[in-house]
Amino acid sequence: MIRSEVDGRVTTVTIDRPARRNALTPDGLESLATAVETATTPVVYLTGADGAFSAGADFGVVSELDRQGTRAFARLGQRVARTIETGESVVVAGIDGPARGGGVELALACDLRVATPEATFAETGVSLGLFGAWGGTVRLPRVLGEGEAMDLALSGRVIGAEEARRMGLVSRIVDDPREVADEVATNEPDALAVLKRRMRDDADREVQEAREAAVFADLVEEHADDLPR
């Protein structure tokens, strides 16, 4: 499900599960965390296979979990997002095609988000009676501002690359986002690492995320019969 390949100063980490639009299981999340944690290059390029970034959590798996399991899944997704956010490597998300739910949340944890013209974004959990619980309620307002974050999260609507750039969800729209990762990687690795640490230095969010995971587990329990299989 997760492929990792080193090319010079860039490690490309690919979520490779196209039959499920690169949706992630607990095993997939663990593998993703390992790939990011063990990268020794100054830049990690995170992308998805075959014209999609990620559909987020695999609800076929989530719907079979009990309350303790859904809370643990949410906490695991939060840990993976923090791994991306706090690791030594600069992580560039290359978003081609749809990013949904947890896919948006993983992208929010990245240091740079670069889209192709075909990229689309949505926090679709609200249409299923849920919400994004991999740190989304923390990072979305921080990145977009409260107004834009509320609009995206409460509506569940799909936005294109241009609107995502206007909101600040992505910084660039290019034909090949990997070129941006290569551009970043030409810079001094120590400076990249220091810049990331300083710009990421903020207050602890553990309490917020614990509450988020607990409420997510409540909602999965309530709507389990309505989740797609």
C-alpha cells in the first residue's frame, strides 16, 4: 500500500491503493508513518497513485470496528499526521486528483501542498454524519482561517485547485508537483530542517486531539449502519 523510493535528496512516498482511491487502513497508516520517520533525505514527496491523492480512512474498515477501535484509528491517524508535521524532512504533498477527508488532513500536515489543475478537495465526512478526525478540526482553521474552514467542513462541498489556492489550502498549481519537491531539495538540508522546526513551533494540541478522537468514535458508533462498505 505504501511505496518508498529515494532519488537524490528526495524520498518519494506513494500511497498505492488505487482500487480504493488510496484509502488508508490502520496498517497503511503505520506503513506511512514508518516511511516518513525513516526517510533520510531532506525532502519527502508524498503523493498518491493513479490520479488520486487519498480518500482518507477506509470506511469499509472503520465500519467494522467497535468504539474503542474507531477511537484508536482516529488517534493513529493523528499520530501519522504529527509524524509528517514534526519529522526532520520537509514534506511536500503532491496532490493530483481527489483528496477527501483524511486525505485532506494528511495534506494539511505537510509543509507544502502543491496541486495539479485536476486536484479536488473536500471534507465529505459531514455527509455521512462524521467529520475529519486525523487532526482536521485543529489544522483546517489554522491553515485556512476559521471562516473558510467552517465553510469547507460544514458544507462538505468539493472545491477545485484554483479555489484551494485562493483559500491557502495549496500554495501552487503546477503540472508536475514533484518539480517543487526537487526545487526545495536544492537548498541546504540543515537550513530546511531548522526552518521547519521554527515555523512549526506552536502550542501543544494533545488535549484537543484526544477530545476530537473521542467525539469521532461516538459518531462512528451512532452512524455505523449508514457507512459505505
